[in-house]
Amino acid sequence: MWYQERIDKHAHSANPKFQLCFGNGKIQLPLLNDPPIVMQKLLFESNSILSRNFQQHIRTYNMMFAFTSPGAKIDDTYNNGHGPPNL
């Protein structure tokens, strides 16, 4: 959340409180499970060439995979071969 979204906007606090996320502390998320061993090595090791390469390009990989599986359903009734494709 942004600092401007804090509950008490009149007080300037180094530790602001927010209400929109997590119901002001009423909702608690469970801890994440440990990633598979292969992913742990890629994320946390720094002594192998493969893991350093992965860490340097992790944003590129994330963007690439985010666009490869949008989960869209394509309506083929419009793309019947009589013109440019319509999505």
C-alpha cells in the first residue's frame, strides 16, 4: 500500500497502519511452502553460473512466462479464413 493510504492521514508515522489490506490485522496469510530443490538452488545459490544467470534474468523469465499462459478462450467463429484474424 502507499503511505497516503494509511488510516490516520493527519499523523506522520514511521510505522503507519492500513485498513484495506488484511482487514487491519484480522486476516493472516499462511507461510509459503518451501520451493522445490531445483528452484531453491536457482534462487539462493550464488556460486554456480546457472543460478547467477537465473538471478540476473529473473524479471525477463517472469514476464515471458506471464504472457505465455493467459488462459484466454478464443472464439473461432469469427476466424473463418475470409479476412484478417480477429481476437
